Amino acid sequence: MNKMNEHLSTKSHISLAKKQEEILKSGNTKKEESKKSEPELTTIDDVSVCLLCNKKNENLENNILHMIEAHNLDIPLKSAVKKPKGYVKLLADKVFKYNACLFCDSQNFPSYRAVQNHMVNINLSIE
């Protein structure tokens, strides 16, 4: 036991331990950076992704149902919408390009994430 304590306090052991710790930290950092560098999929990229929470749905129809049921998205004059994909793309531009709220039309948001949080909070206050 005494020999072990002596070894643990040597400069060579301490140096090797620090190097190993740095290697482990850099490995974790690289993994985290690769996760962060992957762009998040939005409705701009895929119309089956929710405008409000970025949940990937099976298809456009399921996405629209999700937005209506989970987020109280109201589509006025539903019968007048002849191209649902085009309509969702238009809404996506409003949220992701112009950072504008679909419910109150405010555009004072620094990012699309801020708009999404705002819209989700509006729906929580309604319920």
C-alpha cells in the first residue's frame, strides 16, 4: 500500500494522469461539437417537421394534425387551402426566415428558436 501511495505522488504518474484526463476531455468535447455542428432540421428543410417544436412527423398530413392538436394552430378557411405543402412552406418562411409569430404577427425576435418559444408559451397560456 505504501509503494502505491509513493507511485501515485510521483511526477511521472501525475503527468500521465493529466495527459489522460486531457485526452478524455478533448474526446468528449469533439463528440459534443459534432452533435452541435449537425444542423437542426426545420420545416424549411422538410414539411413534415413541426413549425413550433421541430418534431419530425411521418408526413405533411400528420405534421399538420400535430400542429393543430398539440399547438392549437388554426388554419382559417381550410377549404381554401388547395396546396397544403405550399401553405406550410409559407408559414415556415414567416417563422424561420422572418422570425415572426404565427399567432400575433410580432417580429421582434432574435432567432427562430425565440419565436418558437414565444408561440409555445402563447398556447400554454390559452389552455
